[in-house]
Amino acid sequence: MPYYVYILSSKPNGTLYIGVTNDVVRRVYEHKEGFVDGFTKRHDVKSLVYLETHDRAEEAIQREKNLKHWKRDWKVALIELENPHWEDLYETICS
């Protein structure tokens, strides 16, 4: 079963949220619909701007922890390397 590390943003170069899940479509949908109380709901963080896949839960969890400790400009550079226009990738993962 794949595990996903994802980054959501409130807008291009806006507030960022990093998470991990084994069902990225469901999890991002929950963020988008406001079903998740907390940081993403308070800061209107709904746009999926970065996604990576891992084979093992331990790898994904460790990657999430590492990314959360990165400086903001490193996170922005990572997003812009794969998604320079900060497009919402949600529709692409739903197909």
C-alpha cells in the first residue's frame, strides 16, 4: 500500500501545511471541505501543491517530519521544482 506526503497551500506562496496519509484523495477532500478541524481549516489551506509517494509508512512519516523541520524557502523551492505555478493538483489525483 502506498503512503503519501503532501503539501497544501492557502494560495501561491501562502501558508503551507505538510501531512502524511495512505489515502491522499480522501484526505485532501477532507481538508478542502473543512472536515478537518485545526490548522488547515483556520488558515483556509486547501490547495494540493506537492505530493510524493512512499512504499512504507515509516519512510513517509520520517519524510513528513524532515520536511516540517525545513526552512520555508526550502519548502517553497521543493514545490516550485515540481509545480512552478502552484497549481492545485487535486483533480489530477482524482482521475
